[in-house]
Amino acid sequence: MAARSRFRWQFLALAALAIVLVAIAILWKPAKPPTAPKAVPVSTAVATAQDLPVSVTTLGAAQAWTSDTIYAQVSGKLLRVSFTEGSYVKAGQVLAEVDPAPYQAALTQAEGTLQRDKAALAGARTDLARYKTLNSQDSIARQTYEDQLATVGQDEGTVKIDEGAVDAAKVNLNWTRIVSPITGRAGVRLVDPGNLVSASGSTASQPSTAAATSSATPPSTGGSAPSGTGIVIVNQIEPIAVTFTVPQGQFQQLVELSGGFKRPLAVEALAQETGASLGQGELTIADNRVDPATGTVELKARFPNAGEKIWPGQFVNVTLTLQTLSGAITVPAAAINRGPSGDFVFVVGAGNKVSTRPVKVTWTQGQTVVIGSGLKAGEVVVQDGQMILKAGSLVRAVKPAAKP
């Protein structure tokens, strides 16, 4: 009985050992060797030293360098228009003519009045000379001589008034010939011949029943502008002006770089649709105030516009060059990362491992930034794919290193 019990325990021990060996054989796996870290795919760029023009790009609007709306300065019937719409006219060229007949008649009347009063003055002076002789001989009362002296003074004043009336009549007659004050391009004719025009700019198609403008009171040339449409608008487009605004912060930089606008700054106009250059100009005029509503300052640039590529009223993109940075270290703007301690870049070093490098950005020009310190020309930086990088990460360039 004891032998049988001992045999059973030996059998169970052997069975348990067999089960353990089978379990070890099933569950045990050989340890794998450690794998190398995977390289992160990134695109890179090379820090480059180059001469970079520092500029400001903004929206501008072209306008005529000088724009004159031509009005009649006397009232009357418009006899003729002497220009072709859309053509160039010269300063002093006759553009239109108002019927001069009433003003010629007023001049004739004023000249006749002057001639009559001059004759009266001559007679009064002759009498004065005779009275003076008689008065020295005590042949007449002194009162008579003094009265004649006053009469001569009065006639002299009348002649002065008449001379002024003649001059005013000549001015009015001269104003019936409407001339261009500037050389430029005439626009669309706003009034047709046969209409009545007036110094206020209004027009009418009914015959005039009013008298000619008084030769003694010529139309006023001061005060507000006429409220009518005028006869034509003449625009000077060679040269032409382009106005635009810059923030007040950049304006201070403009003042420093231009020496208070004593030194012109280069300006280029670009077409909005194609980006093609429309011409080069110079910034010469700055407004004398900051617009409090927008915090901007209005500037005006002068373009020769010899090819007439810029037209008044046209919107253009304006590039204002402030200065040229010589030998500036530049990288794409996408390579700059922002951290708690400031700007930094990932620099690709030996073994394609990256390290973080703090940098100082001094200027941003479009998609290019200028590095003031922290990088040298020729160093390679990561410009895309750096979101999952950290110092020491292994990278693999999927695109060739690009220059900014």
C-alpha cells in the first residue's frame, strides 16, 4: 500500500514537470534586438546671405497730378466747343467760346462813357486854369475858383470809375474765350454748343433774356466752387499721382529713412490683376496729419507715366522700398517657431539630428525673414514638419534644401 502511494506521487510530480516544460516552451520568446529610431520626414531650407530690399506693400489709388474742371466765367450762349473728347490739350488752348456780342457791346458802352467823361474833365481843367488866373488878379470871388477846383477833382474820380468799368468789360469779353489752364487730357464733353452757360456752372437750353454781366462788377473768383457740372474736365496724367496710406508706426520709419522726406524713396506700382509692373516713381509728399480714425498717414507718389499705363481712378498695388539690407541672413518665414523664450529654429546638424537655436528676427518681407543673430549663412533649418520635433530628433529631408 505504501509502495502504491509513493508511485502515485512520483507520477503526479512528473506530470506537473511536463506541464511546466510545455508551458515554458509555448510562452517563451527570444528577446528582439533594439530598433533604431525612425527619421521624421521634413522639408528644409538654407540660411542665405543676400542683399534684400526692405519694402512696404499696400493698396493705392491713382489720381491726376492736376485735375481742372473747366467752367464758364461769364453767362451766355455757348457758341462752339473747340476740342475733341479724349484728346490732349495744351495750356492756353481755347476749349470753348461763349457768345461775345453782349460783352463787346458793354465794352463799347464803357469806352464811350469814359471818352465823354474825359472830355468833361478836360473842359473843367481849362476853366480851372482860367479861374486861377482871374483869382490871382482878384477879378473873381475866391469861392468860384475853389468850386471849380472841386469840380475838376470830381471829374477825375468819374474818369477813374470809367477806366475801371472799361477794364472790367475787357475782362468779361476775354472770358468769353474759355482756355485750358493746364496741359492734359480732356474728358467727355459735359455741355453741348447752343446751351446757355453761366458762371455758376448751370446750363439751360432756353434763349437768354438776361443782360450782359455788369462791367463794373465782374464775377467773384473767390469763395466756394461752382455747383454745376462745368464744360469739361482736364486731367494731367503725365506725370500722375498715386496715393496710399501706411500705419503710423511705419510712417516714423519712413521719416527717418528719408530724412524727413527730403530724400525721395523709390515706389513701384503693380497691376492688381496680373502683378505686372506699371512703372517706377518717387515718394515726395506726405500728409501733415495722422488720421485718428484709422491710425494711418496718407502719402502721395509721383510717377512719370510716360507709357500711360496708370489711369486716374485706377487701383494699384504699391511697393515702397525703404532701404536695402546688405548681406542679410534670410530664411523662409515658415522656419521660425515661437516659444515661451522667443523665436527659435530647428537646425539640422551632424547625423541629420536637429537642435533648437534661438534667433532674433529683425524684419519680415513677404515670406522671407531677416535674422539679426543666431544663424550663419549655409546652415540648414527645418521649414516644414517641425511640429513633432524636439532637440535631438532624427530627420529625413523629403525635399531638397531651398533658398528663401
